[in-house]
Amino acid sequence: MGHEGIWLYNPETNEPYFIYYDELDTEQLASLATPIGGFCYEATHFQQLPLPSIPYYIKNWLPKQGKSLIYAPAKAGKSTLAVQIARCIGIGEPLLGFPTEQGKVLYIQCELGTKVLQDRMRSTHQSYDNVFVGTSFTLKVDRQTGQTQLKRALEAVEPDVLIIDPIYKVISGDENDSSDMRVVCDFVDSIIEAFECSVILFGHPGKELSRGNRGSVIMEDWVDSCVEMKKLPSDDHILRAKITPKLFRHSELPDPFEIYMHNFEFQLTDQPATIEESILQFMRLKGGDTSPKDLLESGLVSNTTLYKLLNQLTDRGDIVKLGRGKYCLPIGGR
């Protein structure tokens, strides 16, 4: 490419001159590479376009202006992962070992009550810079009214990444009908093109997890990546899951890996949960008040260390002592 260039006209001398592409700065290249017919480029100019140097929001997983599908059965932690993805992209923090590129995120969820979602986010004790959250139980992206509603939100937020959780809730048609799903795919493609954003869709599998996301196979053929999330059995009251990448269209497929939940975010299993983390997770799942007897009967901790751990958790503000023999999570951590 260093030997290729373009003839330009010098208005001061009225003489043409030749300049190599590698001698032009980014702004000059962008001004020269003008699309023809709205979206077409001459091939030599296209190769010189100053495109982003980092083409992913999640390395190898979510390309810029790309699409990702993540599916999981109920109670596997799907929505928890969705919020974590939004937070990590919002601040450019690695996601479960995958580097991210910082960007603005719009997370639209259609299952949880607003207060439930708020409590979960508060329980992470994390900040959510560059993240916008929307809840709608009536949004349908295969209907004109729903498309208008979503476009209005996109125009207001101007996100780099849009997350929809779950996809089946924003469809009024038949998930198993390829024609109905084509309407959804075409609309998502149109907003990617119009708003230059990436899209992550969360879905549910059918009766057999091994058969992939529920509904028409058009979804899995259409996305840039497809990831399966499966809940794992656990005897320590901690939510554990296995992440299995099924498709990474632009890179080698990574090996499956296991994660566990702590403070309503997932961590890699090779960073094992502490006893304190196990106690907090037990209290979340149990709900209400928890007694030392409850914890001893769970087998998580021995009598010799129990009260020391409870005192440490109380001093840090992770739990609240209600009275003799009763503890609970703080408001927002329940």
C-alpha cells in the first residue's frame, strides 16, 4: 500500500500532484474516501479508510457493529451476566478474562421488576459509569410501535452497545417461524447500521440445552458469536455456571470455562470463593433473617470460626446484626 496513492489538485498553483496514501493523515484519508451511492467505496480507497484499531467491544466475542447471542435456562444467572457485561464495557474492565473496549451501553430488560434489578445492581457495590438501564414489558421489536419506541431510546442514549434481555419478550410473533424471526433480525441490522452500535441478545434454550437457543435457527446463523450458559450443580449454596462458546465467527473458539457468583457478579472458578463469600451467597438465597444455627446446619463453616467471620462481615457492612442470634443483608443487598 505504501506505493499506492492519488492525484490531487493544488488550487494555488493550478497544478496536479501525486501523493502516497501513507503520507496522508487520518482526516485527509477520511475526506478522500467518500462513499459512492451512499455506502459503496472504490476498493483502493476502502483499504485506506481510518477504521477503529480495536474492532471488538469484547475481544473475539463482540465485534464493533456486531451481534452476539447468549442463551441460558432459567435460574442460571443470565440477567446477572447481562448487567455485568454492561458494567464491564461501560468502564472498559475485562469480562471474565476477555479484554473489553470502553463504550456507552444501553441495557433493556423485560423480565425483572424495576426494584429487583435495582437491588441486584446495588448489591454488586460497583459503579455503572456509561451504562443506561431501561425496563419495558410491552416493547415488541417486530411491531412498528415497538421499533419506534426503541429507536427513540437509541436516539436519546446513543449507545455503543445495546443489550436486550431476553429476546423472546420483545417478539410478538412465533420464535420458531423463520419469517417472523427474519423481521426481528432485519430490524436489528437496521439499527446497527443507523446507530453504528453492537447488539447483545439474551435468550432461552429449548427443552434440550444441547440443541441451542429456543426458536428458529436463523438467529444462530445470523450472529457473530453464540454462547451457551449452563447452571452447574453446587453443594455450597453458590450459583455456579459453565460458559461454552458455540460460535466465534472471527476467531478461534475458546475452551469452555466455569464461573461462580459473588455479590451478584460472576468470577472465574479458578479464583475460588472464600467462606465469607459462601456465607453471603447463602443469605441471599435464603432470604430474610439468618441465624448462626442456619449457617452451621448448612455445613459452610465450623463453630470455631463462625462468630469471627460474622463479626468481620458486620464490621465491613456486608451484613447487619439485628439482635442476638439474627443477621440479615443490608438494604439493597437482599
